Amino acid sequence: MFGLDKPENIRQLRIMYMTATAIYFSIGLLIWQIIRSKPNPAPLVYDEPVNGQEEPTHVETTVSEYDLSQIEKMLKGSIPSTLVIVALHYYFKVNQPLIIQSVLPIITILRSPLFGIHILGMKPTGSFERPWINRSSFGNAMNQPAASNSDETTATATPSNSITASNSATADKKAGTTEKKDKTSAETADKKLE
């Protein structure tokens, strides 16, 4: 339909795919190198669900070890898909996956929390807060890490609305201030009625 079978177009598709793959792995290795060069020894405690088991696995690690494991998982996970695309193209002469796989891996790594935190310098809060939720291709959460039951004041995290010990104290102060304001305004209203 678009002339994907023409020899000059096939060569351009191959160059585009190889360039995109090289960019993907280069960005991944750059993130890996940044994590290794700036170790973050802050502890991270969470419960990681395991497929086929009811009890999640309790994980105690550091932020650097967690980030390294995530970037390694991302890079190692893309190797089989790269090999499948190459096999489909060279052995079965299928050209369309070259186009799709030239775009999707780069979008995936650019939207990852690792890229946001280590390349763009974003704070690890909100959607960038560790541990990250693994999402399937359809956008639903898979293997969502659960909250830890430990009483430690480390960087204990859940996927959303996580409160560390310092944030908890701040939230308590705000709640107390709100209650005082409510009492004061109620007393003021009563005095005006008298």
C-alpha cells in the first residue's frame, strides 16, 4: 500500500529501525550509568506481588538498587522483542513491525519514571514515586506493589498516596490546623448570633 516492499524503502526502514533501537539502548545505558555514578543509599521497603501466589514478597532494598533493577528489567525485556522483529523481517519478509518498533520503544523509555527522574531531573513524587506500577500494553496495572506493614520510618511506598514519616507529621499538623480553624469559625458564628 505504501510501497514498503520496494528495495529503497526497505533499506530506509532498516536504517530507521536500527537507529531507533540504538537510541533506545543508548538512553537505557545512559540511565544505567547515571544511577551507578550517583548511588542513593536511601532504604526502600515495599511488598511486591508475585504471580500465582497469594502472599506478596517483602522487599527491602535501596533506591539505587531498585532503579538499577528496573532499568535492567526494561533493557533485558526489550531484547526478545528486538530479536523477534529481526527474525520476522529477515526470514518472513514482514516489514510493518519495523515501523511500529521504531517508535514504540523510544516512547516507552521517554515516558518511563527512570527517564523523568534521572535525565530530566524530576522529583520522585506522584506518578514518579517508587515503587512503580508495571502496566500492561492495555494500560491496566499489573503486579501492583502493595503497602508494607512495617513500622519503619524509611521510604516506605505504595503506588499512590504514599506518606513517609515526615509527610505524615505534616499531614497531621495540617489536619490539626483545619480543626482549629473550624472551631474558631464556629465560635465566631455563635458570638455573632448572640
